[in-house]
Amino acid sequence: MLLIYTHKITPRFSYSMKHLFTRILGIEVTFTTTIEDFIKHSGPKITYTKQPLQNEFFVRCNDLLFEQGINDIKITIAQWDGVPCFFSAGERSNLPFDIFSASFFLLSRYEEYLPHVKDMHGRFSPKDSIAHQNGFLKFPVVDIWAYKLLATLTERFPNLEGKKRTYNFTSIIDVTTSHAFAYRGFTRSLGGLLMDIGFLQLKRIARRVAVWLDPRKDPYDNFEWLVQLHKEFKIKAKFFFQFASYSKYDKNVSPNNNKFKYLIKYIADYSMVSLCASYSSFGDIELLKQEKKNLSEVINRPVSNSRLRYNRVDIPNTYRNLVEAEFTDDYTMGYTHEIGFRAGTCTPFYFYDINLELQQPIRIHSFAAHDYSLVNLKNKKEILEEMNFLYQQVKSVNGELITVFSNELLGSSHKVDWQDLYRTILKNYHV
């Protein structure tokens, strides 16, 4: 048990300490504001204040964990043994940086509360993040800082031990378009055919007709192959199905289609089935609840995990809606077109609502690579070099590497053989 003395125990303080010590390092912590209790404690202990009490392990605090609301914070990036960090702590501190405040800044997505220009889908741009601007987006810096803290602490307290965790790999399959041509109904199929004819898409016309004659030839229908592949490598895969009515951005097979429902039930026999919430439900809490309920009725079990269409996250409203809809875990945190760690961590964490100054009861799993962030790379070799870098980073801190692939891209042959690439990724990085 590690005792931490501070002058004021705030929700931000507790949140940051528990993420670094308990979730990442597996060290149980307790807090005190009483100097006498701190002095009497004979075990490992640190102070997190402006001034040390005696000659104890001391981390000079920034003000961030003791403030409320949002302020315009000036961030100056420096290096800590080659690792980017910020919130310098000064010479008297046993750590050169206040990593607890820096971690809170990244985990809470503090910068996404600040004024910024959203893209056409209402998303925060990675180019506006300090991680992208300062070249550390591909590093799970929060976890790296935590392990550097542990190394420094164990020099002072050799008997300090935590519960060691192990590296974990999770593959997410997004199913927002389960079939390219099959099961789409007469009107939509005819409209698609006329559009193909209008644009002289002869190959697409041929494939469309072939699928009409035999739905098993649909290029996006690679589900049996995925199930067998995940069995082969003993992968923990999660399938996120969009289960919504047709709209401008929601164009999957109708949720009323019995063959589509059978597909979902089939997948649920082998993997966890969760909801990819529709574009239309983004600001519609009642529609979100209805989609969750409808999918749950198909698989006859609760649906507790979510992803949002196009990785749309509006801090903090998105997570408030997910909490109200009784989701417990979300896998949307990440960037569609950029590789890396949006929240600076490869460890699941709870969402902290800065406006309410409380930890919300929803756990966020941040993905590191979305298949559309790999599309623009030159070839398989370059893609695997990027993936290997991520793997090494996550493996070094025993974190969770999460990838997002869609059955749609796995059914295409754009630049590379995506099925071959996916197999290689599973083979190389699942352990």
C-alpha cells in the first residue's frame, strides 16, 4: 500500500492517481491530508504538494488537479530521458515533471473542451492535438511515464510491488456494411444497378449480378473466414454491428432482414457482438437506446459495449449519452485517419467529465490503428513497420493493443491484399 499526502483531495487528484498507480502499475494507493498520519506511516509514501514536508519522495504539483472547469493552459513540451513530457516540476522534485497533471490533461481530453474547429462529421481533428503537433501521438506516454515513475520509486522503496499485468491484443471488426449487394431489397438494389450503369461500372455490375444469383459471393461476406481465423490464433475479437434504419450515412442491410439477423446470431456464437451506433443516433439518446435494445433482442443477451459511426466523439456529450443508455465500455476513442493513442494511453480508463467534475461510469478502450489510417500507406511492408512500432510500444508497458478493421475493407483489394495483411497482423501481434 502506497500512501500519498496532498493538501487537498479532489476528484481529479483521485482519478489521476488511481489510473497511474492502480490501473497501470497495479499498486494500491490511499490518500491523506493529515501530516501526522503521513509521518507515522512506515511504508512507501510520497507527497504531492508545492513543498516537501521532510526528506520524503516528493513530486511538486501543478495546479491542474486542484482547479475546476476549463482554463487556457500553456503547454511546453520537454524531454524526460528521450520521452516527451510537460508540466515541469522543478529541481527539488524527485520527478522532473508532474506526470499526474499531464496524464489528466490527456486522459480527460482537456484540449477537446477548448475552442476548436470540428470537421464535417463534428469530430476533433488530430492535427489540433498536442500529441500530433509535438510528435508523440504514436507513444502511449501515460503508460511510459507510469513505468518511469515506478523505476524511480523502487530505488527509494525496493519492496514496493504491484500486481503485474500482461500484454493484451484485441481485434475489433466494424460491420457498418455487412454486404455490398446482397439482402438490400428491390428498391435499393435497382437504384444501385442504375447508378453503376450510369457511371459505366462494368465490373461492379458483373459482381452485383453474380451476388444476386448467389449471395455467398458477396465481397463483404467474409464472416466465416474471420471466425475461423480468430479461432486459429485464439483472438479475442469483438464485432460491432450497425443495426439501424437507412439514412444518408447509415446504409447497412435493414435490421428487419432475417438473414442479417441470422448472421448476427451466428457471429454471437463465437465472438462478442456489440453495437456500432448509427450516425443518426449521435445526438438522439432515444434512438441510441432503441438500437441497443433491438440488437440485444436479436442475440438474447445484454449489449454493453459501443462504438460510434465514423468514430464521432463530442466531449463530454457523447459519453453522457452512452452512460444514460447504460453502456459500460466504449471503443470509439481514436482517430480514423491517424495512427496512435488519442488519449495518450494503452490502458482502459474511465471517462472524466470536467464540466461535472466527476468520473463517469463508462470505461474507454482507446484503439491505436484504424484500417483507414493504413489505407494511404504505400504497401504491406510500410503498414507492418507502423504496426510493429505500435506493438513494441504497447508490449513494453504490458498494455492493450486494439486494432479496428471492417469486413468492408477486408473484402476489397485496394493496394494490398487486406485479408493477407490482417492475417499477418494477428499472427505477429496477438501475443
